[in-house]
Amino acid sequence: MGNLQRFKHRAKGFAREVYARALFHSGLHRLVNRFMPARLTILAGHCVSGPSNSALPKDMKIRAEDLERILSFLELHFELVTVGAGVRRLGSGPRRSMVALSMDDGYKDNHTLLLPLLERVGCRATVYLESAPLDERSVNWTHKFFHALDQLGPERFVERYCALSRDAQANARLAEHRNGSARAAYHLKRVLKYEVEPKERTRVVDQLFKECGGVERALCDTLYMNWEEARALDAAGVELGAHTVHHEILSRLDADGCEREIAGSKAALERGLGHPVESFAYPFGRHWDYHEPAKACAAAAGFASATNTHAGVNLPATGRMELRRIMIDEDARLHLIVAEACGGFELLRRAGLDLSE
Ligand SMILES: [Zn+2]
């Protein structure tokens, strides 16, 4: 990022803060909410911080007390719904604006910590599940990567990876980030996500994970829910949606690969739950992580909606295969969430000023 770009980014962040705080603390968000068209805001997280996810990065977790405070506030001003119910109501021109909480991947804490929290607040949520952890007790490559990186440190990780990988170009890119900076994990994961052939990466990361003493079944049992726990969420009224079989970047797969991942996860969940599954979330969820064949595949599989991870609210006219979501983690700020959910950022977007992201 150049200096000018960095300045613009900071200025935008500052303006976003000031605007959101003003709306929130003045109470004007109530007025904006009333006058803006009814909308569906979807929050997206992964884990409620707890012992089962202590090894996962900070941006995948939110503290229970913070989430409870956020949901309790939103409950006063919006209708809290599941994504499935919100999408159905969005089609019939809703009178009231809605907020849905969604959590991705299917982590253990969604059963041990999220479920009791939802019961305390008295609301529902949508949990998007990868199906391989449920059916095969296997975990996707990112967790094996975190495990190996944690054991080896960045320098040794890169050294071992390059010794095992045949991809010279990717090896050179990894070597640029070996020097243990605070952001090394982020940069290494980024290279492995976007610049390495997926099959080769999965093979090498798998081998490193085993070299570091990793046991996949045990890691899966620590991190992910099993079928019994998923069914307990289902029975409690939490909506379960699909999130592919193996959490692959869909834009790196061809149409057949997308079908295996997307339709395959729908079929697996419907087999395990015994009823239809109507909601889907793209893994990673940025525009470059899915493409037209993936969108077509999600629609053809019979999903009523698919969500990404770009910030914004969803209106009746929003394409159902590209619903937007607001990411929440340990840094989530209630005033920013409320400024989005009340339509405050949408109001500015309509005036040609996009402050939301
Ligand atoms: Zn995910």
C-alpha cells in the first residue's frame, strides 16, 4: 500500500468511527432505522472464545460477554432471525428490519458456549457447517497449517515446506515471509491460499502436520462439533446451513469440483439431519474466493441463499446468491454494527459515499 493509499484508508476509518459513534450515542440510529427501507443485516463470526479454540487466530473469535451484549442490544431495535427466515421474509417486503447472527465452519464452542448464550438472549442463529469434519472427522488444511506453524515457527516452517514441495515459484514467495514478523502467519497463509496449487499444498501441509506430531482425529475432536452436537443445535432451533465439504476456495475449482463441494455438503447435511438445508456460505467469502460457476452451482443445488464476507446490508432486491455479511471478532464494535444495521452506512452509500469497509 502506497503512502497516499494508506492515508486515504486511515481517513476513511476515522470518518467511519466518527459517523458511527455520532449515530449510536445520539440515538439517531433509531430514526435512520425507521426511515430507511427494511433490510436484513447478517453478522458473521466463527467461534465464541473458549478452551477448545485457544489455538485459533484472534480474528476467528469473539468473547461471550461481548457477543451477548451485542445481541441483547440488537434485540431491542431489530428482529433477530436466522438467515433462512430472514431471506424468506425479505422476499415478502418486510415491515421491520432484521438482523441474523451466523457462525461459520461448525466449531465445538458453537455447542458448548454459543447455544446457552442464544438461550440466555432468547434468539436464534445460523451455523454454516463444513461436512467433512462431521462425516470423516477430518479438518481442512488451514488447521493443519496453524498446528505446524505453531510447532515449527515461521522460519523452520518455510524451510521444511520448501524441502517437501515441488512448486519452485510458491517456495520463493514463501521464503519472502520466513523472517518471523508478527504478520508472518497471515502472509504465509495468504501465499498458501492463493499462490499454491491446492492439491500440492494439501499434500505438503498434511505431511508437515504429521511430522509435527499432529493427530487429525484428535484435532477434529477438539475443534469441531460432532453429529450429536450439530443435531442438538438443530433441535434447539438453530438453523444449520452448508459451507462446502472441505472448505476449499471455490474459485480455484472447476464446475465439477464446485458441485462436489457445494451439492456434496448439502446432501451430507440433509442425510445427517433428516431435513432440507436451505442456506449456504462461500468459504473465505471474498469476491475472489468464488466465481460464476460456484454461484450457479449453489443456485442449482437448491439453496435459497448464499452469503459472502463483504460488509453491507441486504435489501429485497439484493441477489440471493451474494448476500453480504459483517464480520465480527474480538475487535467488534457495537456502534459500527448498529450504524450498518440501522441503514446508516447504506444512507451514505446512496449519497455516493461508501464508508462501510
Ligand atoms: Zn469458513
